[in-house]
Amino acid sequence: MREPGAGDRDRRPRGTLSAAGRGARVPGAHPHHRRRDRLARPGADLDQERPLRADRTTDDDIEDLLRRHAPQVLGALVRRYGHFDPAEDAVQEALIAAAAQWPEDGVPENPRGWLIRVASRRLTDRLRSDEARRRREETVAALTPADAFVAPPPGEGPTGQGGRAPSEDDTLTLLFLCCHPALTPAAQIALTLRAVGGLTTAEIARAHLVEEATMAQRISRAKRAVRGAEFRRPEPEDRDRRLAAVLQVLYLIFNEGYTATAGPDLHRTDLAREAIRLTRSVRRLLPHEGRVTGLLALMVLTEARTPARTGPDGELVPLDEQDRALWDRTAIAEGTALAEEALAQGPAGDYQLQAAIAALHDEAGRAEDTDWPQILALYELLVHRTPDPAAALGRAVAVAMVHGPRAGLVEVDALAGASGGHYRLDAVRAHLLERAGDQDAARTAYLAAADGTLSEPEARYLRARADRLAL
């Protein structure tokens, strides 16, 4: 059955996403991917200054550094030149150059400035070689202040000698662009993973369980749809709606990582961690926004249960049967503190309330110690705020835990029309019927739920429950 408080998984499109995130390599940014057919020595003809740090950083450290800076560099180039596709290509070449040069010569004192400078030169070369764009480039150059987008040299601070480094605000602006209202949710997710998450088209295609050519077309269409969109933060009157779209996309990515809607794996760790990483980036930029803090708290608290969610053979272990000693207590402490902070940052919204529910689950040392009356009270507030069927289903579970399985079944039956026969509704109904002692009806509901899911681990679990009732 659905883990109460673990996320509104019904919001996401079916059949999306797979393993990505921290374990996924920055496109072209690993020494084994140097593409020497294109660059005899990547970056050597572009930047004659050698990095200033003599210490040798590990490949993983460099990879993390490149992943952190890639969206900021892309944002700086898009903001300056306005050409998404060539800017992205130029950033990839700068990442390749860094991956080849930094392990040998050391990381620059100002790695982001180094990447921006190299990528800008690559992009300038591309634009100059394209006769059709020459006039546009000259017009942009004439209208842009000489030092407006010049990254400071390595070691120079933001204000040193009149230069200025692009702010990390570009990451948030890039997220707003990727979640443009003109795009469908599926396109928003794909473009966010490509431009901000740094995944290759092939990785995103595997994540969406589609062919690479199909995903390439989808991303290309998304880029065309936002072509010409001004690279800036939304106006105040539009900001809340656009931020809501950004947070929903990040939540969709996390939910798909936490419980995959399709395929052989229950949990796609790298994808969930990538969503958390991006949400942390947004929170650094908007530290006093309760929705952002609440979403991060919800993700951290939910991800903390991951070590106990599967058994030795990868089988699903439901929340009430998990070995809670395996839960990540450090993450729970962080998530609980974030949840409390989110509630103090303003009126309780959807993410803050879900984070509070997740915290109550995580704070219980045993399943029977869970404060279900308090969880039910929070769900009452949540369903009053949102018509989301997943929240209503979570409330039905809480009603059953407080008032008994028959009371919960009444609530579940009332949701049958609104949820469109979603398999999670059958899974919850089966669990409550089993608790109520109606084994034949429970078995039928378990099998219906198993037939309705595309997740192989969930289907195996549901069929195993049905088979157990047949004995």
C-alpha cells in the first residue's frame, strides 16, 4: 500500500524517469570522455592561463565541482547571448576541457570563471563561423557593456578590479526557464534534467524509458518552445505560479526516484538524490521561502527510510514492517529541523504539511508508536487545501488507523470516482480489507492493484500478499 506521507505520486506522468543524479557523469566531463578527435588538448587553445592550485583533486571531486557549476555557466551564457542550443554545446566543450586539464594541472582558484571564459570563447567562435548569425552577434556586442559579462580571472573576487562573477541566481533563473508555462510537465522534467541536472540525452531517455532519438526530439521541441523567452526572473505577479511549477517538477523527479512508476527497480537512488541536490540549490537562493524549505524537508525525511524499503532480494518492505534501526537518523534530524523551520516561515502549504506528516512517521521508533491522530489532523488540513487524490488517499489511511479499517474503507470507496481507478486505491483497499478480515475481497483487490502497476517490485509484492491470503 502507499506509504502515508511519502509523496503525491499521482501528480506525475506515468512511465517517466530512471537512474540519474549524482552517480550520472557530467556529459563529457570525465577524463575517459575527452573526445580528443575534436580537441587535441581541450582548452589549451582557449585559455593559456594554467590553474593556480597545485594540489591534485580526485576525479570525483572534480566531477562534483563541474556538476555544481554547469547550470550557472549555462545560465551566464544564455543570459548574455540568448542562444540556448549553441550555449549548451559551448558549456559541454568547456566541461570536457576542464575534465582533461584540471586533474593534471590542478583546479583553478575561480573554477566557475574559468569555465565561463572558456565556454564564452567557444560560443563566440561558433557564432562568428556562422554567417547567418554574424550580424546578430555584432548587434548584441554593440548593445552590451564591455565588462557586463566578463568573468574575473582565476583568483579574482567578484569586485576585484571592477569585474563581477555571475551569481548563483542564474541557476534559479535557468530553472524558471526550463519550467516555462509553454512546456508540458514531461518536457519541463526533461529540459530540467538536461540543462540544470547535467544529464546526457541518452541518460534522460533511459530515465523516461524511451528511445534516445525520441528524447532528443522532445528536448529539441522544448528548446524551440522557450526560444526567444527573456532570460530573467519572472515578474512578482507571476513569480509564485512559476516557482510552484519549478517545485512540482523537482518533486516529480524525486517521487520517480523514490518509487519508480515502471521498470525493474523500486528505488532509483541517483535520481532521488539529484532532486534533493537541485532543491538544496533552490533553497540556497530562496532561504526564507517556506515552500522550498518544506519540499526539501519532505524529500530528506522520505529518503531517510530508503535503507529499510527493500529486503535482501530487492523485495518491497511496507512502511509498517520496516526495520527502523536502518533509517538514516542524521537525515531524519536534518529533515525534522527543516520541517519545523518551514512551518515557521509562513502559512502552512502543501509541502510543509506533507513534511510534518513525514516527520511524525520518522520520529516513531516503532510502527505502533506512530501518532496517527496528529497525522489525521494534518491530512485534514492538507485535503482542505488541495484536491489531490493522493492526499485524500493518505487521509483515508489515517482514518483507518485512528477509527478502524471499516471507517477507512468508507473513505476509500468515496474516492473511487475521483482517482479514476488508480492501482494505489486498490492497494489501500486490499490492505484495509485484509485488516478487516475479509480475505477473499482483499485478495481480489491485491490482484487488481498488481495488474494496474507498471512497477515490477510493487507488482511482485502485491501478488505475494494475494498468494498469502489464498493459503
